[in-house]
Amino acid sequence: MARGLPSTACLARFCQKLNRLKPLEESSMETSLRRCLSTLDLTLLGVGGMVGSGLYVLTGTVAKDMAGPAVLLSFL
């Protein structure tokens, strides 16, 4: 094994920790909806929010620099 690289067992434990779910009491689950967001779901939600806000900023910058007074026409 190369020096400094983690073992396969260590990587497997790390992946299990990333995919764990917190158990909730039954009294707090008085809804028909399931609470099952995983680490991947939360990560993708954060990335999507950043990309979405970046598109709004980029659109405004392009409209300001290239469209000038015709901003409404450039959005259409």
C-alpha cells in the first residue's frame, strides 16, 4: 500500500458515516411525510442554490454591460 493513502476499510467507514441517518422518536413523526434527506441530497441542494444565485448575478451583469438601456428587451 502506498504511504499516506487510507485503507479500503477506512474509506468504507467514512462512506458509512456520510450516509447515516439520525433516528427520530415516533412522537415527533405525526405526519405522513418522510424525513429522508441524505448527505448527497443536502450537498446537491446547496450546489443548486449557489448555481441558481450565480445565474441571477451573471444575467444582471451581462444586461448592464451589453444591453444598456434596453435591459427589458434583452431579458425578453
